[in-house]
Amino acid sequence: MRVRYRAALKASAAHLLVTILVATLAAILVFYVWYPWPFYEIVSGRELFWLVIGVDVVCGPLLTMVLWNPTKSARELALDMSLVGLIQVAALAYGMSTVTDTRPVRLVFEVDRIRLVSAAEVNHAQLEQAVKGLQNLPWLGPVLVGIREPKSNQEMLESIDLSLEGVEPSLRPDWWQPYVLSVPQVLKAGRSIAVLRANRPADADRIDAAVRATKTPESELLWLPLTAGRSFDWVVILHKESALPVSYARVDGFF
């Protein structure tokens, strides 16, 4: 019996090391490529990913410990480990598919804010109607875009109706336009850091940290609220000339 437990423990430990390696590679892909900071803190999907990974890491080696027996034939052991591997692969595939569905794909300037849009929120049927260069959803983090003006009064009324139903222009690919075309509106909507400090004195440390991270004089910075789904407690710090994001802070930008 002791021989069996020792062999099972060794096999389980080896399986655990391999599983941790795979989980680490998956985490690097998710949190450094698909969800670079701060997006993994803002959008959903992170919790489910860690839940699936946690189950994967624990259950795989645990099943190996239960099933491994040196008295079994090589064929029986291979079959047992194949089944365990299939269970782990299926769980990991499910978790990763969910994470890819909720990955952030667009940072959309929308009137007075920048909205983080996930792949699951986008109307995929309209992707072909997007302007050239914006018809495919990225895999290396979200891409900045703007929102065009309505082409007619009728389109504006239809857009208002859709917005009342919860389908904002930022979720409609046929309304996207290159961010550079929206820069004048972004700069006009942006507000000074001093305004943020004055209205959020309790978040002074977070604001200071975000400004320091830019390595840019505060006078050359602006900010806008950053929203995502039901999240409204972030701001994006923008450069005053390019209107490009240079930092982020977990501060409620609506007041």
C-alpha cells in the first residue's frame, strides 16, 4: 500500500508541475496580451478564468493521485491519464473561450467618456459595415476608436431608440471611426487634473500615482471617465496634444 501511495504521490506531483506551467502560460496570455492592466481589473472574465484554472490545477493532480497504481498495466495507466488530460483540456478550453469572449477589443470615445467594449458586447453582424481597418476585433488589447456623426435625422432618431434599449453607438461597428478623427472632440471633452483633484480629494493618492506614471507635467494632461459595462469608477489620463491614453486611475469620474 505504501508503495502505491508513494508512486501515486510522485505521479501527482509531476502532473501538478506540468499543470502549473500550463496555467502560468495561460495567465501570461490573458493578463499581458488580451487583458493588459488595468483592463483585467475592470472587465468581467478574470474571476471565471481563475476559478477554472484553480479547478484545473487541483482536480488534475488529485485525479492522478486517485487513479495512479503501479500494479496497473501501461495500457491501463495510459488510458487513465488520457481521460484525466481530456477533462483538464476541456475545462481549460471552456475557461479560455469565455475569457476570449469577454476580452476588451475597443476603447471608444463616446461624447464625454471613453468606454471599454468587450468582444461579447459588439454586434458582430455589423462588423462588415465598419470602416476599413476596424472590421476585425483585435487579440492584442483594445484599439482606440471614435464615434461618427449621424448621417441623417432619421439615423439619429434610430440611434436614440437603440440607445434607450441599451445598445449604445460604441457597441455598433457601423458607427466606429478612426480615433484620430475624434481627437478634437476628445480634447474638448477632456478636463484638467485639477478638476479631478478638487472633486475627489479622498482619491488624491491614486491620482498622484497615475500622474507620476505618465512622466509628464500635470499641465499637459487631461482626463475622461472610463466606463465598462456596469463599471463607472475609473478614469483615463490623456495627453493634452495627442489625446492618447497615458495612464489610468481607479477614481469615479462622474460628479
